[in-house]
Amino acid sequence: MLEKLEKFQILTLGALIGLALIVSTKIASSAMARNEISVTGSAFEIVKSDKGSLEFDIHVKKPTKQEAYATAQNQYKEVEKYLKDKGIKNIELKTSNGYDVYKNDPKTGYSTNIPEAYNYYQPVLISSDNVEVIREISNDITGLINQGINIEVRTPSYDYSKMADLKVSLLEKASQDAKNRAKSMLKPTGSNVGKVKSVRMGVYQITPVDSTNVSDMGINDTSTIDKKITAVANVTFKIK
């Protein structure tokens, strides 16, 4: 029984491969009949981000809103000094937020309408052209907890400012790659690549250097300093 099943699987796999070859050959033949060939080319470049930003919260919990606000203001002065000592000049205080914490009824365990404390959050956004400093601060700033300052850090963001120019350059290289592929495909037939009939640009994939992820919608990674920028171009050539 097992032997018959294996034979059936082999025959099925062979049939699927044969069908795929027939379909691909038919597509290629159809394109050749129209004296054109469509090829997808790609190109990539590895770049280092030149802009970095980091957002974090100064979190204070005190009996009243006024106490929480005053404490946060004093703690911000210490945080600001720390950042300036690191060479950070772009420091932005974003809109603060907070909420009341209510006491629980010891008998029922349910929350009452009696305030017990106030949680206050002061978001701070910093940015710099020195991405290494941003990375250092993202790993180091929580050390201020030892000074009684509760810092909640978000993931840093890294960007490459010359992306627009790079995308144009990569598209040209991807189109050239498509032409080289078309030449290789046509070589056995004795035909040559002619003029470009149409070019369709694919989405760009901006990923970590060692990533193999792709997406139909494109990827825009901001979590890493070193990035791999990949461009894809689908080019249709005349055949001569």
C-alpha cells in the first residue's frame, strides 16, 4: 500500500512539473510570437542610515496631579542635562498625558471613585545625524532609573536621507539587469534584445541587511542602522 502511494505521489509530482513547463513554454512562445520579451531585473545597495530619532516617556506617579507634574518637570531637567552631555541638540517635549488611579474597596475589591494617585507621562522626542549616539542613548538612558527617574523607552528609528536619489539609481541598475537577463534568454535562439517597449517599477524593499523578507506592499524598515535597499523592474523589450 505504501509503495503504491509513493508511486502515485511521484507520478503526481511529475505531472505538475510537466504542466508547469508546458505553461511556461507557452507563455514564452506567446511573447516570442509578438516579437517581445518581458523580464524582471533587480538591484540592491547597502546603506548606513544618517538620521536617527528616539522617543521616550518620563513616567511619574504621585498622590496628586500637581505633585506629579512638578516632579516630572524637575526630572526633565536631569534628563535634558544627560542628553546635552551626549551631544543631543534637538530635544522636543511632546504633549503630556495622564490619568487618575482610584482606590479599591477592600470589602468588594471593586474600584471606587476616590483618587489614590495620578499617573503622569511626559513624552520626549530627540533626533540627531549621529545615529550611533541615538543607539547608545536608547540602550543607556534607562540607567537614569538609578537616579529615581522612571524612563520608558520606545524603539529608535533610523532613516537614510538620500533615499530618493538612490531609488532612481537602483531603478536604472534593475532595468540594466533585466536587459542582461533578456540577452541570456535570447542567446540560444540567435535573437537580440531590441528597444524598450515598457518599464514597470516594482515596490522597493527596505530591509535589514541580512533579511530575506519581501512584501507585495513593500517594506520600510526603520529599526536598523544598516539597510538593504532593493529595487525591482519589469521591462518588456522588442526582439530583433
